[in-house]
Amino acid sequence: MWIRRAFFSWLFPAALVLPLWLFVGWGVFQAGGWAFLWVLFVALPSVLVGEVVLALLVRARPAVRAERAVSWRDVVGFTVWHGLTIALGFFPQGAFGWLLAGTIVAFLGVFWSTLWQLFRDIADRGRAALVIAEEQTRPPMSGFGDGATHEQARRHGQVIVITETGRAGEDHEPR
């Protein structure tokens, strides 16, 4: 659980740390002038905006807000994406293009996974709210115990409860 909570806390700082790492990596590993332009005008804004958007999408999920922890799927996705972004900051000569492509694919995977989890959480909360509303608007059972048999029939569909209205001793012959 502490790993999931650590990722929850790391999401917004990562929006500043990862672009900064790309800038520092350019300087330390002497990547060149074209790489500087790429870092300055493409990498820094896209990593910053992408991380902020993902952080907001993750924190918008009701389950994440309740637990103050991301899901394990988020942990794996962000680990891959952040790991590739960090590796990209080393500006390796032969593998830069492959790392860049992998980083973009990883970001898109995390983005769609986050959206899917958000929609699923919202749908689950909506279904739960409908069940609660249905239970609150149902008229109370009358005449047969405390309603436990009716509740069992409603939940499991295994018991049919037939209640008869009328007074004892009345003749119920069809006319």
C-alpha cells in the first residue's frame, strides 16, 4: 500500500522533476544544439502537460481519492513511462529514437488506462447510487415478519413470496 501512496504523492512533483531531468541530461551528456531545441520546445512542454493531465485524471477517480493511493495498474504504467523518460534524458546515441518511440507509446498506454479506470469507477459509483436510491424508495413490506424472506427473495431470486390480502374466513370464490 505504501508504494501506491508514494505514487499518489509523486504525480505532481513528477510534472516538474521529469522535464527538469531532460534539461539537465541535455547539459550533462552534451547532446548538442538540435537536442537542446527538441528539449526546450517539444520535450519539456509535452512531459509537463502530459504529467499534469495524467495526475488530474488519476486524482479524479473516486477510488483514488478515497484511498489516497493509485491502482497497481497505475503503478506499473507510471513506472514504465517515467523509467523511459529518465532513460531518454541520458541521450543515448544509438537508441534515442527507440527510447523516444517507447516513451510516447508508454504515455499513450497510461493515458488510455487512466481514462478507462476513471470511466469504470464513475459507472460503478452510478450503479451503487441507483441501488441505494431503489432501496430507499421501495415501500416497506407489511404483513410478513420483518421482511427477511422478501429481502432474500429480492437478492437471490430463489424464493417466491406470495402474500394474500383480505380477511380470514372470507370466501374467495370467483364470480
